Amino acid sequence: MEKIEWKDDFYVGIHQLDQEHKMIVNSANNVLAQKKDLINSTFPPDYISTFFNEVLVHFENEEKLMLETSYPGYQDHLDQHGFYRNRIAQKLLNAVWGKEESYKELVAFLHDWLNDHIVTEDKKLASFLKDKHIN
């Protein structure tokens, strides 16, 4: 369960978003592959910052697209990004300063976030963008 497998359900059909999603999955897997190092850290390792920055850039890019196209679900999607920003940061830091249980919570959260948010919310956004002829 630790590794996040890329699956066809993650494709939303918007090239930029698909590329960013792939990058996030790869970076998340890099974080998860460092389990022993992560649990024994006294401060967040560089790969934590890399992963978190990729997530932030992706959220900013989506938010910009939503504003530029007057996406009707903008506020809800923006609120979800705010929630995920905070939860991802919290889960990452808990895993760094926590124990095995905090790491397991991080793994479960990343799986849930990627499966739920991409497959539902990002696909709604992508459908709207495709209707606007944005690929």
C-alpha cells in the first residue's frame, strides 16, 4: 500500500494537469520510499520540501486556470486546496517528528487525497476546461 501506483483514473485530459499530477505522484513515492530516514529525521529532509513545493505550484496553477476561465466551482475547489495545503503540511511534519503510526497516517492520507481529489474534483475542473477548448 505504501507506493502510489499511477492509474488511468488519474488522467484528467488536460496536459498540464496530467503532467503535474504525475510529478506529484512520483515525488510522493520518493517521500514514501524514504521511510526509515523520514521517521528518524530531526528536521524535514529536502525531498519533503520538494514534494510540498510541487503540490503548492500545482494548486496555484489550477487556481489560476479556474480564475482565468471563471470556473463556477472555484470557491469550493479553492477551499479544498486550503484544506489540503494544511493537512499535507501537518501530515508531513507529523511523519518527520513522529513515529511509525504518523508515517502510516501520511501514507493513507496521500492515497486518499490523490484518489479522491484528482479523480473527482480535478476531473470536474478538466471537463469544464475542455468545454472551453483548453487541453
